[in-house]
Amino acid sequence: MSRDSHNNTRLVYSDEIGANCPACGKVLKNCICKQKTSKGDGRIRVERQTKGRKGKGVSLISGLPLVEKELKIIAKELKQRCGCGGTVKNGIIEIQTDQRDLLIAELEKRGYQARKAGG
């Protein structure tokens, strides 16, 4: 007898490949693994970047020690304050503006010590 005949959990067919987290085994919506805080060295940086954006500048906020949901909440508030769009990708908040001084002031109001980075 083969090993699979004793353990009847062999996948035959599924159209939901990847529906469970490979680390904890829970459904992706209920996964506790992805609720980790973003990586960083404890320094919050606000930098301007145009690379790969056809010359349009965006402000990147990195180093915030928050969970993805909290990053999205802060990103929404910052976008409203600046009157522009943006998103959260890989723990980095992207705001479609070059108002770094305003962003730093808003982060300092929330108790974070943010600094300009880059040029």
C-alpha cells in the first residue's frame, strides 16, 4: 500500500487553488499570518519618487510599524488631507502628490517621527 492510501487527503481536483494560507492552513480571509506589521528599521521615511511613473511624482511613506488595515486607514486620511489619490503596496503608502512637508506634519500630529528621504 502506498502512503497516500493511508492518508486520504490527496488533492484530486480543485478550482480553489491557493484558497488556504500555506503557513497557517486557514482560509485567506481569516489568515492570521498576513496580519503582521510591516518590516522596517523604526524610521519613518517620506520620499519622492518618479521612477516608472512617466515623470509623475509620488510620495512614498515607509517604515510605519502598523498592520495592513491600519496602514489603509492612515493612507485614506492622508489622501483626503492632500486632496489626491494613492494606495498601500507591500507596507508602503503611496500618495500621488509631492507635498512631503504636509505629509510629515500630518504624521507628526499622529505621534510619528517622520523624515524626508532621498532628494
